[in-house]
Amino acid sequence: MTTPLTLQLHEEAAVAHVTLNRPDRLNALSAQVLHDLFNLVSELEARPVGQRPRALLLRGAGEKAFAAGADIAELSSLDPSSAHALSRAGHRLGEALESASFPSIAVVQGFALGGGLELALCTDLIFCSERARFGQPEINLGLLPGFGGTFRLAARVGPGAARRLIYTGEQIDATEAKRIGLVDAVFPAAELDQQAERVAATIAAKAPLAIARAKRCLKDNQFQDFAAASQNEAAAFGELFGTEDGKEGMRAFLGKRPPTFSGR
């Protein structure tokens, strides 16, 4: 796989480490970055199950920003049609991350603003350093969040907190982000990468088919009624009993040994 200049990719022990590589622009999300990241996630997902990553860590290069938002210089040149296309590209990327069989973790050092926060919201978990800052400042430009912030932010922190962040454009620190449920954990800056890698390694050691189906159920059932969610979960539960990993997990438990999952 050839990695574009806007990104860095390193794979180790079934974990894909993906880095937004525009530190001179605070990792701003240009149309090219959205395109390149969508293609990368799609290519990883298209691999045979045994060759896919089992977890993905998403970072921004440098210590100043995960991603400080969309590229404002690029935004300033857009007309309504091209702005709509850029928004759709952001939505397409978000759907790729959410639909991927492997969980993703946003590792946030510094700023995650505007599109940067929206990108983090597309991942399964958000870990940040104590110095991180979050916000949806689009309103200050006469705009609104265009990469999924109006629905993903509300789904994560509730409509009240989402309205406050979107209507005021204010930034919040890591402590407030944890309080409202925006992030899953806050760590000292020097420990953030190690802690995120520890959790990714834990996930990567689990049965990938079970993780994929659990992720799909969590995604699909969020907006289903109780009856449909129950049917989805029961179907996925039953399906896993036909997998080698399901058999291996139960054999290992009964044999009092660690399981070895193959993704079959």
C-alpha cells in the first residue's frame, strides 16, 4: 500500500497507526486529506479478514493539534455546490470509519476543532491529553458543522451540550470534555500514546469477527426500536456460534487457557 503524503501509516501487531501529516497547517482537513483518509480506511477494510488491522489509532502529527478543523483557506474559495461536495466527502469518510469492521481510537493531543472534532466523533473511542481542547467554532465563520457534527455530537453528549457547543462556538478543555462524555479518557500528555496503544492491543487480541459484529450492532441499533434491535442482536449472537473463533473461545475458557483467535 502506498501511503499519500497527507498521511502516515505504520502497522504493528494487528494495529494500524494512522497519522494526519500536515503539522504546518495544524493537520487541517483539506479535501485531499478527506479523500486520502477515506481511501486508506477503505483499502484496510477491503483486505481479507486475516490481513486487516484489528484496531486503528488515529493521531495528528505534532503536539499542537489532532486536527484544528477544515482548511479555511480552501473553504474561502468554495461556492454552494463545491461546499456541498466537501461536506459529502466528510460524511463519506465518517461512514467508512463507522462501518469498518475494526474499531478506531482518536488520540487527541492539542486542538480538535471543527472538522477535527467531527473526525474524532467518527471513531469508536476518543482518548486525549490533559492539554487537549475541543470545539465546533463554525458558527464564528457564519457556518455550521458540515462533517457530521450536528448529529454525531448530539448522539455522544446529548442535544443540550451539543447545542451549547455549536451555538456558542466556544472551546472546552479536557476536563469539561470528559465531564460531558465527549471523550472516554484523559491522560497526562506523556502517557497518552502508551495508554491508547495499550487499549488498542487489548482490542486487537479479541476475536475480530465478534468485535466486528458487536460494532455493527452498536451502530445499527442506536436508531432502531427495541424489537428491531433485539432481532439484530440475536441474529449476530447466533451467527458467531458458527465461527471457529466462537468455538475456540469457549474451548479455551473450558480448558483454562488463553484463546487464539484466527478471524474465521
